[in-house]
Amino acid sequence: MLRYAYDASRPTLVLHGPRRCGKSSFLLHLPRLLPSDLLPVYYSLQAPAATSSAADFCYGLVRALRRDLAGQGVLLPEAQRAAFHANAYAALEDWLDQALPLLGTRSLLLCFDEFEKLGEAVAQGRVSMAVFDQLRELIQHSSMAFLFCGVQTLAELGPNWSSYFISVRPMEMTYLEPEAAAELLTNPDPEFALRYAPGIVEQVLQLTRCQPYLLQLLGEEMVRQANQQQTRLLTPPLLEAALEGALTAGATPYFTNLWSEYTGTTPEEVAAGQRLLQAIAHAAPLPATEGAAEGRALRRLLRYHVIEGHDGGYRCQVPLVARWVRERAELTYV
């Protein structure tokens, strides 16, 4: 992704992947990863204020530019919020006319996190379709490149996105490499003193499949269990206690989001997807998948890496997800 970000052709980058896989953390670390002549700016659209109107979207972008570039040694002019409420896009262009010359030979990488929220704002009428024309205009600036970050690709969001942004390079983020995951467990800090009984690290990597959020959560639970027992050796019983802690409380939002969001987009699909996922987690025969809802649910589970093909059937990609489904999942629609 870093190579693409520094590409002279400035393709529009789309970093996509399931929730809680480290996308936002990666964006926030870009200032120390990119060369000094490419200045990343992080703009999260998750907060409702960012997409409540075109004026708030544009003014929020200016605030993000001023904040992040100040941290990289570039001071940009102030902006008056009232001007954006009068004419949001004209005010943004006027401000950029003042700000961009201050960059000199440096370029911007505008990173829009949770970018699907902008599409929702357009669909709900809070922001007009003109926002896509404005973004397309910004891309024409020789000193700007875009990075959209979210769960979906531009093509999945429909023609409003895919037709406005032609030169697009999608990149998917899912799991850590096993070597990096093992390093995170065994050496997260120079003063880290916890040791693992033989086979524990390998078992954790297998159970989490190196999913960043689950790996970090289970690591924290293992440290907590070791501290409670006043030991520096993580044993199999302590690992099981840590797994129970993670499944019971710590990872509940992760699992419930997966259970409700990645199983379908309508009540009928969610019901079908949850029945499919239950059967797969229990290694039981699948319910019929010939229906339209069942087919869409199955494709969605595959698309978002909840399940994968295996030995002529399917299995959960992350064994810890399968365990949660077996032990704690309840059908939303009965």
C-alpha cells in the first residue's frame, strides 16, 4: 500500500476489510511510515457531525488538514465556519487556493476512514450528489491523492462511487502474518516478561488466525490471568481461562457485530445467514441454500471472510469465531 501511495500516477486507493482488522490504526501510523514529502491527513467520517451536511463535511476536512499538517510542521490558514454554511464547496476551494501553495513540493494523501458514511449521507439526503463532483475535482489537483478506507469496495457501493473514481486500486486487509503475530505476543514491549508454555503461542495463532483485534484481546486476557495468579508462565489452564474471558466479555462487540452485520442485509438474509453459520460452526449438514436469501447470505459470509471453502464444504475462517457461535450465539429471527 505504501508503494501505491507513492506512485507518481496517484491512483485512488481503497483499503477495505472486515471491522477491527487494524485499518484505522494503520492509517494513523502513516505519518511515520511515509516519506517526508508525502503528507497523510486522516479524516474519519464515523462521527455524525462529519456528514450532517455538505458544509460540515467540507469544514471538517479543512479542520483535519490543519490538525494533521500542523503535526507534520506545516501551518495552514484558519477557516471561518460561516463561509462554509453559505457555500460549502466554494469556501473549500477558496481555502485550498490559500493552503496548497504552502506545501511547496510536498503532496497530500487524504485518507477518508469509514467512507461509506458519506454514501449513507447522500442516500438520506443530508448531503447532495454534488459532493462526488467536488471530490472528483479535488483529485485533479496535482498535489492530492485519495485513500478511502472502509468495509466495502467502491464497486460494492454502487455507480455513484465507481463511476466518479476511475483509476482505483483496491487493497484488502484481513489477518497479520504469523511471524508478525508471534512477535506481537512474545515481544510487545522491551520490558515484557511473560513466557509461554510450549505450544501456547502456536495455539493462539491457530485459534485467532492472527486476526489483529482477537490477537490483541487474547494477549491482554492472558496477561491479566497471569497477573492474577502471580506467575510469569502462561500455561494451558491459564490460556483456557483467558479464552473464556475473551469470549464472555471482551470480544462481545466483535462477535455480535459479525453475527448481525455479516450474515445478511435484510431480516430474511440475516436469518438464513445465521442458520448457515450455526450449521458450519457445528460441522452439521447445511440447511438448504437454493433460496435467494440463502444464496446471498452464503456469498456474504464468504465475501467478508467469516467462512471459507474446505474439503468440499465450508468452515469458519477463525476457529475462535466458530467456538463463539457454538457456545453463545442466539438466532436474531426465529
